Amino acid sequence: MPADTSAAGQRTGTPRWLPYAVLAAGVCVVSTASILIRYAQHTGTGSLSIAALRLSFATLLLSPYAWPRVRSELPRAKRSTITLAAVSGLVLAIHFATWITSLEYTSVAASAVLVTTNPIWVGIAAWLWLREPPSRTATAGIVLGVGGSVFVFATEGGHVAGAAQASLGNALALVGALMASTYLLIGRRLRGELSLTAYIWIAYGVAAATLVVTAWIAGQPLVGLPALAYVLTLLLAAGPQLIGHTTFNWAVRRLPAPTVAMAILGEPVGAAILAWVLFGERASPLQMAGFGLLLAGVYVTARAEAKRRVAGS
């Protein structure tokens, strides 16, 4: 895999250091998501409003680029394909609603670590529903990750008040991770039927519409908010949502997948460091141990999955 990546880099004229630099920049950008959300919450903006504005801005920003491809693909796509992409948007809406709300109740570190456990839940789902048993390495990673999740629940005290609120926040972050995993599995199912751009545009649009309606039902307004709230949610859409994940997609085509998987784990680490500096959120040694165990499980599982895909390709 590394040799192939290097050859591809030489053919395209890409300097060997550039993918690593782009990946590092993407991790830094994505690490700001929790911080921007926390600042937006401090303006008095509801979490559902933040989620709705983030996805609405992301859809608007993506549309000029995506529309030509969407316009050519949708008329040829099966109705079942479009329906499944729309279902993915509903799942994505739940992901953002639960994860962003989790930051009201638990620490940035706990929320960011728990919501990045996608590889673990994808591995379990593939085992239970797709009848794709994990390798021994992946199984070890899943065990580590589940054990780390239990440890985080047992040791994380939260930043608001009391273990009950922290547990609620941690549970919401885990639901967000499960929904993100479902979103990724649907995307894998639709590979070859829709381009990534068309799939994301449909999912973002449906998620935005769902969150707008949900925020309205919950009585969380989208108009008349402080100007800073709009600036922060626009930054969320342009930065972590579009720029951050675009850099990951670019880098994964030029670097070994395990390298990208390891780098993406920098997101919760970066978020935790920023929360410590900006909000004074400190983790105890036991909490740090739980975070480390969980991140190790995520990395081992993601690396095993990457090797399985390479072997099967």
C-alpha cells in the first residue's frame, strides 16, 4: 500500500510531504468543531438550532459545486437509491442533533472521543447484519473500544453538574456515533450507484430540512439569534463540515488508510486540548486512561478494517 501511494504521488507530481500536511491541517480544522459548538451554545442558541444552521449552511455552500453532478445523476438513479440516500439524511440529522446536544451535558473530551467510535460500531454492525465476521485484530479492537466506552461512562464527571448529566451527555454522544456509523454503512451500500458528491448533497439537504423542522417543533428559533451564533455555525459548516472532511477524502486516496485512521483520532485529542486551554476542562488520570483505551480500540478496529478492504480489493 505505501509503495502504491508513493508511485501515485510521483505520477501526479504531488510532493510526498503534501498529503501529510493536508491531513494534519484537516485534523486541526475538524478539532475545532466541538469548540465552535460550545461557543455557539454560550450565546444562548439551542443545540437543535446549531445543528439545523450548520447543515443548512453546509448544503448551501456545497450546492454550486454539487448541482451539475446531481442534475445529471438523479434522473438516471433508481428510486430506491434516492430513497436510501434520503434515509441516510434522516440518520445524519439524528447524529448531529444528539452529538451537539451532548455537549450541553458532558465534557468536550468525552463527547469528542465517544462520537469518533464509528469503526467499532461499523465492525459490529457488519458482523451482525452483513454476516461479515471481524478478524481477530478487529475483534480485539472492538473489545478494547467497548471496554473503553464503559470506562469513560464510569469515570467521566461532566462539565455541568453531576454524574447523571454526564451520563446523559455520554449516551447522546454514543447515539451520535451509532447514527454516524449507519450513515457510513448506507454510503458504502450506495457506492457505485451515486457519486460521493451527489450522495452527500442529498444527505445534507434532507438532514438540514429535518433539523429545521425539528428545531421549530422544539421551539428553538433560527431567526433573531445573536450575530455571533450565525458566524459560528457558518464556520462550522465551512470548516469542519466541508473543508475538514474534504481534506480527509483527498488524503485517503494518497496515503495508506491506517495512516488516515490514526490521524483522524487526532480530532478528539485536539478538541480535548483546546477545551482544556479555552474552558479549563481537565481530565483526571482515570478519565485519561479510559480515553486512551477507547482510542486504542478505535484505531485497532479501523486499521483491521482498512487491511480487510485492501485484501478484498
